[in-house]
Amino acid sequence: MNRRGRNVYRLSDIVHRFGGEVLGDADVRITQVATLETAGAGDISFLANRRYRKQLEQTRAGAVIVAAEDADATRRPRIVCKDPYAYFARVSALLNPPPAVSPGVHALAAIHPSARVAAGAAIAAFVSIGADAEVGEGSVVEAGCALGDNVRVGRDCHLYANATVYHDCVIGDRVILHSGVIIGADGFGLAWDGGRWQKIPQIGRVVLGDDVEVGANTTVDRGALDDTVIEEGVKLDNQIQIGHNCRIGAHTAIAGCVGIAGSTRVGRYCRIGGGAMIGGHLEIGDNVEISAATAVPKSILKPGTYTSLFPISPRQDWLRNASHIRHLDALAGRLRSLEARLAESEGKKND
Amino acid sequence: MNRRGRNVYRLSDIVHRFGGEVLGDADVRITQVATLETAGAGDISFLANRRYRKQLEQTRAGAVIVAAEDADATRRPRIVCKDPYAYFARVSALLNPPPAVSPGVHALAAIHPSARVAAGAAIAAFVSIGADAEVGEGSVVEAGCALGDNVRVGRDCHLYANATVYHDCVIGDRVILHSGVIIGADGFGLAWDGGRWQKIPQIGRVVLGDDVEVGANTTVDRGALDDTVIEEGVKLDNQIQIGHNCRIGAHTAIAGCVGIAGSTRVGRYCRIGGGAMIGGHLEIGDNVEISAATAVPKSILKPGTYTSLFPISPRQDWLRNASHIRHLDALAGRLRSLEARLAESEGKKND
Amino acid sequence: MNRRGRNVYRLSDIVHRFGGEVLGDADVRITQVATLETAGAGDISFLANRRYRKQLEQTRAGAVIVAAEDADATRRPRIVCKDPYAYFARVSALLNPPPAVSPGVHALAAIHPSARVAAGAAIAAFVSIGADAEVGEGSVVEAGCALGDNVRVGRDCHLYANATVYHDCVIGDRVILHSGVIIGADGFGLAWDGGRWQKIPQIGRVVLGDDVEVGANTTVDRGALDDTVIEEGVKLDNQIQIGHNCRIGAHTAIAGCVGIAGSTRVGRYCRIGGGAMIGGHLEIGDNVEISAATAVPKSILKPGTYTSLFPISPRQDWLRNASHIRHLDALAGRLRSLEARLAESEGKKND
């Protein structure tokens, strides 16, 4: 396990910052977070799911973060708070700050003379930055990233190695692009014209709001005419495809392998499960949750959880059952016919 | 929105090139395309879907492209033509030509001495080109692209930043590879041999025909023994995976996130919806349309539209209904039994 | 087709190495493998599937590899063995050895002074290697790869162009990473905290065992607290996403476009079909086979083949049948009611 970052905090320091109450020795010194199972003396762990209460009893963690109802489930030094998982997230962020930025431009970067790179930004080897592009203070651009002409990257961003941003796209502040991310490639815009596809120039941009994170190998296409917009605080996992002209509402989280076809608008505070496929030109309202591996062929305006996830079975059982799906209409017809015949039969009998 | 390209055309210039008829002022000057909603005085817009007729009435576009049946739905200067969407595509291509190529090889490119780069090609920084490789006239290879030994790239191609082409692969003329595209990685060829997987060398190539476009992060594997072939005019969206030995017929269009397993042949003029998964060793005929998110476990020889897309429901409804799928065979059996019993009962009654 | 590698072997040389028996001229000289259809005089082909027996009769291959029961199906020189496909794999590996490694570090690579690159490793242009990183003897790192601080790459590995490995990750011996692979990006770890997502630092690593192969554009996320582990001999195809904290058991093979959500453990010797989506926090036992395009929402502990792959139909048929799925519960209720009524009716009649 990675152990970078060796800041030391006492439990009393932590509750001073984040609230909550210490039970037990408030002077215990903490240097890292860990799972209940692997934590040792300098580590703080947490219980967010009561399934793991057994592990809480057995943990050797220096301290743990628990909810009030679990405060007595251990005698280890502990912080009692409302939401142990969110609390743990804050503590982990405190113990594992991003590495300090070493500002400067590597000798083997290719920066267009008209580009503006802030003095406090760090540009690694093999980065290319196009004409009139801009990289803000505190931003890190790792090896092999390519930023096209007129790209704007805000402050305190982190572009991991080999990320690509096409010309004219806009990246807000504190945005994270992981490796292999492609922002602003052409949308799939084609017109059928005389026996062949005519490409439609994609002249919109991609605009990413502040605090957006984009996972490895995720792609967000530029707009055909207007922009593709990812609003502030949106979190995208790996291998997601977002088509041209989409708008993803603020603070929506999308898990890996999701595809969203062009011109669809997803609301704020949505949660979309891994592998879901969302059709084009749809409207998904705020606070909609879509299950993993679910296909969405139509708009969903009402908040709630939606799914089309199928049960899995041993192959032989499945083949036997699934074949009937093709004949459901006939089966339903036979049922209606039976109902009519039985009603008639019962009618006669009661005559 | 991106506003590069500032060519000016009058409506009369446009119909002179592309046909159609101007109604209203043929001297209106146009510099860009836009949606009905956002277009202003110098913009031309279009109506391709009658759903947007209301927007046509309200548009402030300098001109619009419409079909004959909508010619009277606006009094703005307009071009009347048969297929407004294809016409718009041509006008947009006219107004937004690709940027001029600035030929030359960047000082920080790594070109093998035996490679042949045409004088009119543009090779950016951090591009590596292997032994005996070839890049044709007018082709652009952006930053960070890697072309292996003996790769052949035709004329007027555009390889966006960080695309990769493995050794020996062939790229036709006017091909577009977007960022993150991987052409010619090894196919998934393995033989189970004494308790472990034995890798089978993948000695075929990938051959891309003329006018192919490949979307961001799409992968096309090299053939195991023979070649993987993408015929002319095929359009591939982002994040597609095409397995070894596949052949994709000319002018087929495939939307994002599709997977096609090895040795499958897809015909000409097919359209495959986003997220569809097509099995290996299948044959898909010409003019087949496959819906989004549809799994294709067997060959489809007859033209038509095929689907296995499931209805989506609120989670609670869904759980209640989906559980029956596992028991459809039993349910169908009970129905048959009821039919027999009722027939017997009716028989008795009629005795 | 690619014809690199021009070693020559007689059939007698081959059986001397790999066993089996020659029928016909054991002095036939072989330089390459090929399909039955395309093989010529210097090629050896194979019959592994009796569907192709017709092609065996017509082949012009210099020699073929067949099972005992097909030994008489051709009069060409042939090697008779138990498992022609595995035998063919070995012969192909013999005829197509990896190109010799040309050790050395390219002048345009950026290697941190504290990194340790073995004298026999080959580092191409535009490769960046971070502080304290290590690359073992005989390993090849192609153009544009980025290895973060403290990465360890073992011996005889091959990292194809534009692969990325994040800091602290460990790559075993004889590992192949294809282009666009991202090892060790942050997992999707977020806590909902006061109306916004709080990022949870991902402090685990990715550890890849010996003889692992990872296909183009596949991503494996680093662990949140503990490591993500891919055990020895695992084969991953293209465009796969493996979430944080997963463990994939030795010798498991996973086809393209599969997604595995975080904290799931997959056993040894599993085979997972293309496009399958496996949920998080699940346990998949050893020797489990999962069909292509199947969603797995719960653990599978018993060996066997599991599927939820749906039948595909012409769109009109499908729409008619699929609509009933939403009403299966009502349909089952009507069936139960009919059964009760008929039983009552039959009871009365027998009274």
C-alpha cells in the first residue's frame, strides 16, 4: 500500500477541524487511514456499514470513526460523528494532501509562443500546448498531455499523463482529468447524402465546470453547433462516453462504462450506475437514479430509481425461460382466451 | 461556441454550388451555421425535423434551409431543397473547412531515418514514426501520435493527438483517427494449454479504407492470421471495440460503446446503435439496423431493424415483474395445463 | 498480411520440440502459420473445429496440424496431436518470436535521475519515468508511455506506445500492456458531504502479477485503501474497466468491454464474455463462466455458466413481446386466479 504523506494529527486536532466527539485517548497520533482489517497503531479507520461490526471488534486501528449508535461497539479511541463515511473522507483528504506542485515548464515541452502558462503551473515533458491556450495558477499538466489551440484550463487543475483536450474547450478550476481522457473530439455528426456519409463539422466546444473529475479513458465530445456542458461538481468515472450537445447537471455522479448519446440532458444530483446506456435527445430530470447495466430509451422526468437489470441464471435455466420472451404476446393472448372461455363456462354452469 | 473560419457566402453562391432555390433576399451574407434557437444575422440554420417548426417561426437566423413543404413556414430568406439536413451538412463543410495544413516536421518528433514523410505532411511534436513507415501528402499527425514500423498512412488524413497505429497497419486516404484511437493492437488470441493461456501471435494487420473516421478511444485489433478490414466510408464513433479478423462493410455507421467480437463480418450500409454488443464469428448482412444497447448472439442475414432493448421501469415495479422471467417456462407450462383442463371440462359439459 | 520472422523449421524439428507424430514428408519446411483458406507452400495450418473439414480438403498448406480423428481427412504432410489449437499456438509462437530488444534509452526520453532502468531495457522516445521508478532487464517501453514515481516494471515486459502507469503501481515479469492502457488511476471514491461530493484519496496501488496481458485502452483503478490485484496469468482484452479494490484470480480471461465495479473478487480460471457488467462488492468463485453481454448483480459462488443474454428479434415482434414484461406480475396473477377458478369449477362438476 502507498504510504506517501506523513503528516501527524492527534484525534483532538481532527475534531477541532471537523467536529464530532472523541471517546478515549484524544492524544492518539494518526498518520494514515486504513480499513478495519489492515489498520495498525498509527491508522484511523471507520465503520460506515454495520455489516462490518465484527471487524470493528477485532480491529487494531489506532482510532476509529463511528456513528453514535456504534459508539460502544469498540473500546478503541474513537471519533463519534453523524456521517462516518463523509467524516472519513475529510480525514483522508487531510492526511493525503495532493503532492506539492513544482512550478515550471519542462525543457521538452512544446508550448506555442502565444500560449499563456501561469508562473505557478507545472508543465511536464512531452506536453504540447497550442496557440492562445491558457493554463491557470497551480495547475499540473503531466507528461504527454496535448492541449489544442485556444484551450483554457483554470486554476489548480490536475491533468494526468496522456490526457487530450481539443481546441477551444474550456476546463474550469480544480478539475481533474485522468489519463487517456479525451475532451472535445468531434461528435458523431453525419448526414446521409447520395450514398455516402457527409461529415458535419462539429463547431461547438466542451465546457467543464469547476470541481469536475473525469476518469481514465472517458470521452466527452464537442458540440455540433452549441456546446457540450458538464456542470460544476460532476464526477465521471472511467470509460464513459458522452455524446455531443449533452448537458450533465451539477453534482451528478456517473459510474464507469456509461454511454450517453447526443443531445441528452441529465439533471442535477443524478446517480447513474455502471454500464447504463442512455439514448439520445432525452431528458433525465434532477435526482434520478439509474441502475447499473440499464438501458434508457426514453425520458425520465420524475425523481426515483429506474432499472431494467435482468436476473442472471445458470445458462440452461436461462435458455429455457428466455425463449418464452419471444412469445409473450402469444402467451398473453392465450391467457385472455382462457379467461373468456372459463367465464363462459362458469356462466353456463350458473345458469 | 467556436467561430473559426470566416468565409462569407451569399445565398446565391450557395445554391450555385449545391442547388436548391432561394426564396427572399439571395444576397444575404452567411458566415456560419447555427441552431434555429441561437442563430443570428450572419448565420444559416435549418429545419430537418418538423418538431422544431415553432423554433423556425421564432428564429433570428439570417437564412434557413427548409424542405418544400416548409417553404411558407417562415418569411426569412431561405433555401428550399430536398434534404435540408444533408444540404446543411454541405453548407457547414463549406463554411468550416479544415484548417490549412502547415507542412513540416517538428524538431521534437522522432522519425526513423527509413520512414518516408511527404513534403506536404505536417508532423507535430512528440510524434514517433517507425522504420519504413510512410505518411502521405497533406496528412496531419498531431502531437503524441505513435506510428509503428512499416505503417502506411495515405493522403489528406488527420490523426489527432495521442492516436496510436501498430506496425504494418494500413490507413487509406482522407482517414480521420481521433485521439486515443488504437489501430492494430493484438487481438485476444489465446489457447488453453496445460493449465495456462498460451498467447497466439497476431500476425495479421488492420486495413482501413478511404474516408473512414474513427472516434476517440476506439480500438480495432489486428488480425490473428489474416487482416481486420474496415472498408471505405465506414464511420466509427467513440469507445468502440472491434475484434480481430472482423470485416466491416463499406459505409456502415457504428455508434459509441459498441463491441464486436472477433471474426464477425458486418455488411455494407448497416447502422448499429450505441452500446450494442455483437458476438464473434457471426455474419450481419447488408442494410441491417441494430438498436442501441442490443446484444446480438447470432447471425442476421435479412435486412431490417433488430432489437432486444428492454423497457425501463421504476425499480419496485421492475423487481416485481422481472422475477417472473426466471419462471416463464413454468408459467407457460401451467398455461398449457390449464388449456388442456379447460378443453376437457368444456368437452364434458358439451357431452 | 504481416510476414515478419523468417525462421525455417522442418516438421521433424517441430515434433521434436512439441511432440506429436508426422504423417507424410517430415522434411517439409515451414516458415509461417496461416488459415486453411490462405495457406501456401511454406505455411502450416490447423484444423481445430470440424466445421472447417471441407477447407482442410481444399487447403494448399505445406502442412497441417490435426487431431487423430482427422488424420485421414487430408493427404498433405501433417502433424497429428491431441490438441491442434494449442499445438498451433506453440508453433506460431516459435515462428513469430517477439522482435529482438535493442537496449538503450532514447535521447528524447525523460527519465528521473533516481529511476533505475536496467541496461538491457529499451526505452523509446517521449517516455517519461518518474522518481525512484524501476524498469527490469529485457523490458521494452514504447514511445509516449508514462510511468509515475516509484512504479516497478519487472523483466521482459512490453509496454506498447502511449500506455500509462500511475505512481507506486507494480507490474510483474513478462507483462504486456497494450497502447492506451491506464494502470492505477484513481478509483471512483466519493462521499456525499453537505450537498457536494468529497473526493476520497485513493492511496492503494495496482499490483499486476507475472504473465498478465492487458488489452488496448483497458483501465485498472488503484485501490482506495488496500491494493487492486490482478493475479498471475490473467488475460484482459480491450476496453475493460476494473474498479478499485478488485482482485482477479490467476489465469482468468476477460473479453472486451467488460466492466467490473469496485471491491469485487473474481476467482481463478474464470471466463467472462464481452460486454458483461459485474456489480460491486460481489464474489465470483473459481471456474465461473459468464456469457457475453450479461449483467451480474449478485455473487456467483458455484462453478458453471451463467447468462442473462436476451433473444434478439425483428423490432416489430420485439416491441409486441417486450411490452408484456412490464406486466408479468399481473399476468402471473391472472394465471393463478384462473387455476383457482378452474379447480373450483372442476370440483363442482365432480360433486
